[in-house]
Amino acid sequence: MRKVLIVGAGQAGLQLALGLQARQYEVTLVSGRTPEQIRGGRVMSTQAMFATALANERAHGLNFWDAEAPPITGLRKTVEKPGEGRLLDWRGEFSRPAQSVDQRVKMARWLELFAERGGAVEPRTITASELDAMAPGYDLVVVATGAGELGRIFERDPRRSPFTEPQRALAVAYVRGAAPSPDEPDTGLLRANSVPGVGDIYVIPGCTFGGACDVLLFEGIPGGPLDCWSDRPGADQQWARMRELMREHLPSEHARFTGAELTDERATLAGGVTPVVRKPVAELPSGAVVLGMGDAVVANDPITGQGANVANRCAESYLDSIVARGEQPFDRAWMQQSFDRFWQHAQHVVAWTNTSLRPAQPHVQRIMAAAAEHREIRDRFANGFDDPADFRTWFLDPDGAEEYLRSFG
């Protein structure tokens, strides 16, 4: 029985651990927190999961929230200027529903499941030197956390990392009690609202402790009015500030949330993400090599909603590569090849996300405008959240965009 050590109990690490466990690998999981600490902690992300990622979880029997999480059936895209109203407003349909489950709920349950099935859990934070001491006892060591000291053992890949600092000021709140939209009765839409020169405000139907909720994500342009979280406000203060910012910059959404309240006292988050791609193999002082996964090696801004999906796809790809390796050694060359296989998907996410952080190019503006007139375009854009590779030939390519738009006459 091959022995695998996984450090990090988020979407990527837990999904891989459970997948290997089901295939009779002897897996040890190092988690910085216990299930109780995860449940009692602060929200971690917005985690909208699209169809392919959900199908991966269902294939492993990890879909415990299908009856509780509201299905997300499509995307409503708006561009709004205060005083001028909505300059753009359309909806695209997902071919298969998405969903968002609070990771405090999800990761705690998965961690318990791993232990119930006989998996070894070490609830502690380890240093690089401690990892080095542990590595000889395992056939493979995987680092699935990008936080702290271990997140720094993987070298930044400058060819794939154009940014060196966060590109957006982020704020998240989980709330209940939002009123229905007066002009859109469908509550199952991911609402993507852009305010030129200010940023983006997303509203995601979600599920947390006690049932359904709305998850709000503010993506503020640095130096703009949504870049206002450096004082690290308390939960109630942050939510009050978010409502006031909507009143000023997105009045069409503000009216829905005047009576909404936080789901719990730890239902807010603020900060920033530096988008980065790191080299996937790190060498420890002893010479042992370890494989990075998830946001340890690919970290994206959440503007395209891909974080949990990329982690899911990484776990699935690595699971296949590990199983296919059989009894052969998990050496440096295999590690690089495993990452390269996963990169065939991740590269499209990185390209799309990094493009979305910059001002919209003229061809993108034309696509967004044409989508209001043509259902095929808006549905294709919406389904790109599940399959970002599709954006390569038309949304991310000016010539391809023009050729595509010409096909509509």
C-alpha cells in the first residue's frame, strides 16, 4: 500500500485525500484546523462550483448538499452607472446548474468523513523543516496550502505571473433576508454587476449553516471607492459599509439588501489575492521533493469564480496521475508531468482571470453588447464559467472575436 502525505485540508487537499483513500492508498492528512474549528471560523471564499466540478464530486459520493444548496441556473450580467441606470443587462443560461456551499460546512464534513473512513489526520500547522523530517516516511508528499511558510517553498513562475500585488480589493459577506428583484423573479441567478471605474459586485445564491443565503463579493479597483477595507472593520461594520457602497454605486441591488442581515458573526471577509503561478516541484533541504497543488501553485483572483473549481480539477487530475503511476516512483519528472497535465486546464483559467482584471478590450466590449441581442452569445459566455477553455478562440482573441461576431450578421 503506497503512503501519501497531504498537507492542507481545503478543496484540493481533501478531495484528493478522499479519492486516494477510496482507492486503498494509505493517506495522512495534515490540517491546520479541526472540523469544529473550521465550523467556528470565518468564511473562507465564495466558492461557486460549476457543473464539471460538481460532477467530479458526485462521482466520488461527496455531494452532500444537493438538496440544500439552491441551484444556480444562469448568469445575469449588468453594467450600471449611478445616475444613468443600467447600460447593459442580460442573462445567460447554464447548461447544467451550479451551486455554492459555504466551505466551513463542506470542509468540516469532508474532514470528518476522511477520519470516519480510517484516514489519519494530524490537526496542526507544520513548518518546512518539519515537513522535511516527515517526507522520508511517505512515497509521495503533496502540499495543498498556499498560506504561511509552506506556501513560499514553491518558486514563483514569472512567465506565467504578470502581477506582483493584488489587483482588486476584496470584500465578502454571507447574508439572509434579501428581497426579490422587482425586475427579475428568478432567484437562481449569479448576478455579475459591473460599475465602470469602481469595480464589480457579485451576488451568488448559496448555502450555509441553517440553509440558503446570498453571498456577496465586492471586487474594488485599487484606489477607488470599493477599496476601503484596510481598517479591517468588524462584521457588522463591514456589512453596513457594503450596503452603503451599494446605495451609492449600485442602487438597483441596494434596495434588495436594505433588510438583509449577516448569517452569523463570522460571515465576512476582506483582503486581496495576488494572482500567481508557481513552479510545482519544491526541493526540501534534505533533497526530498514535494508536489504543490491547488492555490499553492495556481492562485487566481476570484473575479471569475474559479478558485474552488480549479482546486477541484487539480485534485481530479492529480488523482488520475497518481493512480496511473502504479508502483513507479513519484520522482521530480513525474511531478512536473502531473502538473503539466493539470495546466492544460488551468492555463485557460489564468488567461481569462488575468484578462478580466484589466480594463475591457474593445472586442470584449463588443461581445458584451452583442450578447444583449443574441442568446447564443450570452449562453456561451455563461457556460464558459464551467469550461474556460472555450474562451480561448473567441473571447480572449480579438481576431477570433471579430470572426465570431460577423457570423451573426
